[in-house]
Amino acid sequence: MPKLAMLNQQGESIGSLNLKDEVFAVENNNQVIYDVIKQQRAAMRQGTVMTKNRTAVRGGGRKPYRQKGTGHARQGSIRAPHYVGGGVVFGPTPRDYSYKVNRKVRRLALRIALSEKLRGENLIAVDAIVLASYKTKDMVTVLNNLKVEGKIMVVLGEDSDLVNTASRNLPNVRTVLYNHLSVYDILNAGKLVVTKEALERIEEALS
């Protein structure tokens, strides 16, 4: 059963937590991580790129010249693809890139990602984050006390306007609720700062 030191927001150790093996001691599986990350990134794509085919291009409503007797090849529209200003052949059209990955695989990938953060000593447990104001410097003080730097994701057990507002001006800090965690976000963050309440709820959800 893995153990994790518990800190307060002053950066002082106030004990330790026993974490569940089935959530925080899962063996790495690169294929599972790859499948889920690929699915998440595909779902992020807007899929709004579009070109006009010969039907969508304005104009070309009548034949450019008569069918016979001109010595030229027959033509039906000046918006055909071989004309300048004509339509595009087989161009991209709006589409949805998202697809499904099984729920069991997604949950396993979350467990693996959390386990890897713990093994790499990049998971920091804090008793609670309570700020006195909306000021960014209050959040900076907490992060300095915890001695974390780089890309930081703060995981909360319940929504906090104070923490969200104090963090949003920090380009390297992102706050997220425990039930909005994703594998991509976990692996994209250098350090994970998780409140005790969030850890308990994550274990409850993934056990």
C-alpha cells in the first residue's frame, strides 16, 4: 500500500496517507495510455475545415458556350474543378473526429497516470487550500510553500471561486475538479497538487 506525505498549505508535514493499491499502484501500460490520449486529442479537434465543391461555388449557372460547333470540348459550367475559380475536388468537409474508447480502458488509463505521478514523486497531497482573498499572490504563496514549479495542476474536491480566480492569471497553473480529471491533463502537468478531499473522492470513484 503506497504512502504519501500530507502537507498543509504552509508546506509543513502533518502526517501521511495510505493510498489504495488498485488506484495508485497500477503497473504501466503504454498501449492503454496511447489509446486514451489519442481518443482525447481526436475529440479536441474542431473539425470545421471546409472547401467548396462545384455545387457550392457561386456562379456557373449556365453553359459557358453551346454544346456543338465551337471546336472546343463540351463544357457545362465555368465552376468545374479545372476552371480558375472552380470547385475543389475531394476537399475537406466538416466532420466529427471523436470516437469511443471503452469505459474500463479509460478508468484504467486514469489509474496508470495517477500511479506514474506518484512513482515519479510528482504527486503532492495537501490537507486543504483556503485563501483569504482572490489575489494571485495568495496562490503564489501557497505554491511556493509547497515548493512546486513548472506546469502545475491543482485538483480540488469541491469548486472554489477563490482558488480558481487566484490561479487564472498564472500561465503555468490550472485548477480542476476531481471529477474532471483526464489522462491527457495529468500527463501534461509536471506536478499534481491534490487536496485530501479530492484524493478520497478519486479513490472512491476509481476503486
